[in-house]
Amino acid sequence: MMTSLLRSAAEGESAPNPLLPSNYDLLWSFVVFTFIAIAFMRWILPKLQTILDQRAEMIEGKIAKAEAAQREASVALEEYTQQLIEARQDAARIREEARVQATRILEAAREQAVEDSRHVTENAKKQINAEKQQAIIALRSEVGVLAVELASRVVGEALDDEARQRRVVDAFLSELEASEVKD
């Protein structure tokens, strides 16, 4: 081939440009390109477009689901926040009620303790007065017996008469009480 190029150059023919293909190569390249382009546009491009559309729908569906989930999460967060606020308010109300109730219970216990101590004091005073009266009665009886016995010995006569014994005992006790009051 080299020799043919040299011959054609020597005969005055111009050498073919290696960058430009020959006409038959251009024609067949154009036919093959057209066939591939038509096949691509007729069969491959619609399938590719269908796949891309399905993918776009799937992505849009996922985006819609994500937005719905986001809205649900926002609503759930709002509900949770509201429930938390209500729970805190309920807890504060319950604590306040418990504090008030504890105050009432303490006040009632104090009042009951005061009332009980007053009753105990009154009962103790009544018991003391009752025991005092019993002691006075017992002492009068014993003093009366002793006074009659003593008067019998002093006077020398028996004081068997009950009315006389009473008068002597009462007179003695009156004198005794009068002497206590003076002291």
C-alpha cells in the first residue's frame, strides 16, 4: 500500500486524507447509526421511560409517605406534649390536694389531741374531787368514831345515842374546819 501511495503521489494524484473516511464508510456508518437510533427510540427508550416513570412514582410515593409520617409524628408529638402538660398539671393538683388534706388531718389530730387532753384533765379533776369526797366521808366517819370514843372517855359516859353522837361529831368537825380556815 505504501508503494501505491507513493505512485499516486508521483503521478500527481493527491493522497487521501486519513482523517476523512471514504464515502462508502460514511454511508454504511449512517445506515447503521440510523438503524440503532430507530431501534433505541422504538424499543429501548419507551422501556427506559417506563422504568424512570415507575421509579419517579415510587420516589414520590415514598416522599408522600414520609410527609404523612412526618405529619403523624408532629401530631403525636403535639398529643404527647399536651398529655405531658396535663400529667404535670394533674400531678401538681394531686400534690396540692395531698398537702391540703395533710394539713386538715394534722389540724384535726391537733384538735382531737386538745379535746382528749381536756377530757383527760376533766376526768382527772372529777376523779380527784370524787376521791377527795370519799376521803372526806371516810375521814368524817373515822373521825366521828374516834371523836365519840374520845368524848366517851373524856366525859366518862357512854355516848350510845346516835343523835347525840352525830351532834358531837358535827360540832367537832365544824370546829376543825373553822380552825383550818383561820390558819
